[in-house]
Amino acid sequence: MSKVPMTIRGHGLLQDELKRLKGEDRPTVIRAIAEAREHGDLKENAEYHAAKEQQGFIEGRIKELEGKLSHVQVIDVTEIDARGKVIFGSTVLLLDEDTEKEITYKIVGDDEADIKSGLLSYTSPIARALISKNEGDVVEFRAPDGEKSYEVLEVRYE
């Protein structure tokens, strides 16, 4: 399997979640299962079944995170000489040429993407259009709601 790009921040968030699942959530659900077993008949014990379901979710998420983290390529944008180009991990200030509004996006990995927080997946149409552009370039792309046109005002590596 090929490496999946991720920012330092995104990598840290996944590692923190994995640590919490293994160190806090897993032991808590194991205690809840043990406690529910003490109540007797497991066939009609809703607490036991709920705890077992939660345990399955936690174990599944742990496996998912371990798999993702084993295939990640952490990219530190501050260590790359991009010469002003938009690259993975860069923060881009754009001017929407239709509305004259300024928008800031950071181009991140799929697992980090959150459009409401200004975090764009590098696989999104706008990010693909922005990659390798410079300040002053105009970017046109097809969005779900039609053609869009943005001017790149600033590229930062933070």
C-alpha cells in the first residue's frame, strides 16, 4: 500500500486518539463488561450487550487507526522549499472572484479534512486546482454548485 500524506497536526491527532482509546476507553469498557457479568444472566442483560458493542467499536477503531498510522507519510511544510507554490500542507488565502470574499484554506490529508474549519482534502477539486499555483494566479475549477474562480492572494507554510 502506498503512503498517505498527512500534516504533523493530523498525525498528532490520530496518535492522541489511539492513545486515549488504548489507555482510557478500552480499560473502562473492560471494567463495564466485568461489572455487567456480575449481574447474572447475560442473555437479558442490556448493560452487558451495550458494553460488548462499545468494546467492538473501540477495538475496530484501534485497528483502523493503527492501519492508517502504519501507512502515513508525515509532511512538515515548514521543511520544504516550495518557492511560493501551493503544496500539500500550505495555507492559502483566496479571493472568490464572484463574491469578492476572502477565504483561507489549509490543504491537508483526507483524514484531517473539515471544510467548516478551512481544512481542505488534497483530493478535493479546489485543492487539486490550487496545487502548484503561485500568488497572483487565478484558479478555475468545477465545484458541486458550478464553476468557481479564485485568485491566490497569499501562500503560507505554517
